Amino acid sequence: MSSKIGKKFVLKTDMLGNPRGTAGYAFAEYRDFNWRDETGIQIIFPNGEYDGFSIEEQGLFLTEVYENKPNPKYTNYVFENVIQVSRDFDKGYWKFE
């Protein structure tokens, strides 16, 4: 399975202070807790909120934007911890169109 880091996803519903249709970027992957052979992802949104989505939650709450290639700026992002993600957001690392 190819990495989803740097790929854009769109919310199917209002969530985390973002309206339906808001796009965010995957910045980290993890082994899914319920489906061990699947990959969960963490997404950051334009308002600075972020959350993890299991493979099941990805299907329920996200639409992957397939026609767009991963943003090269974000594909090599090294997730250290959520404090660093917040700092990077505050410094303007994450850009949303």
C-alpha cells in the first residue's frame, strides 16, 4: 500500500470546527487499531485542528482527492508529536488553498 502522507482529504461532514467539504492533509500514518493490516492516518485542517482516522473512519468521514498528487512539501513530513504539529501550524508550515 502506498503512503497517504501529503495527500489531500475532504470532510464528508462537519467536524472539528470545520464544515463539510473542508480539505486537510495527511501528515502521519499508523497501524489501525481494529484492522491490523490497515493504515490509520492523521489529518490536519485549515483551522489547525487535527485528528486520527482509522480505516473505517476514513470511509465514513473522508473523501480522498484522487486527482491531486500528494503535495511534495508534505510527503516528507516527519511526525514527532502533536506539540510539534501545532508548532509547525503556528509557524505557517501548513498552507491550504
